[in-house]
Amino acid sequence: MADDKQNKEAMKEAIETLNQIATNHSTPKTIKKAITDLITDLNNNEYSLSVRANNTISLLDDVTQDPNMPSYVRTQLRQAVSKLESIRE
């Protein structure tokens, strides 16, 4: 079983990265909205950390397909996905 402290730290780092994207003025509005919704889902304690992380990874895959996505935002999203992928039960 993965260390709970490591999982929480990875979740915190992923949320911080997503917050940076959502608050960046050059991020398109549609992407900001999707990221903000994902942050809300990640902060919802109804499900375990790993379930929230896996759901978000799946949804981020759809978000990265947006043709309006700047390349630097896509890179930041990949960083967040990497953190979320490290979360295990």
C-alpha cells in the first residue's frame, strides 16, 4: 500500500499545477472552466484519492485534445497527470 502522506502530497502538487493553469490570463476560457471543474472534483472527499486521481486523468486526456490549447498549458497538464499517476492505494 502506498504511503498516504506521499499520495496527499502528490495530490496537492497536482492541484497547485492545475490552479496555475486556471488562473493564468492566457489560458483559454473553455480550458479554464474544465480545469476549475476538475479541481473541484479533486477536492471532493466523497471518493478515495486514487479514484479521484484516475477520474481526473481520464478527463484531462479529453481536455488536452482541445485545438485551442497552448503548448505550454499542455506541458503543465502533463506534469499534473504525472503527479496524479503516482497516486496509488
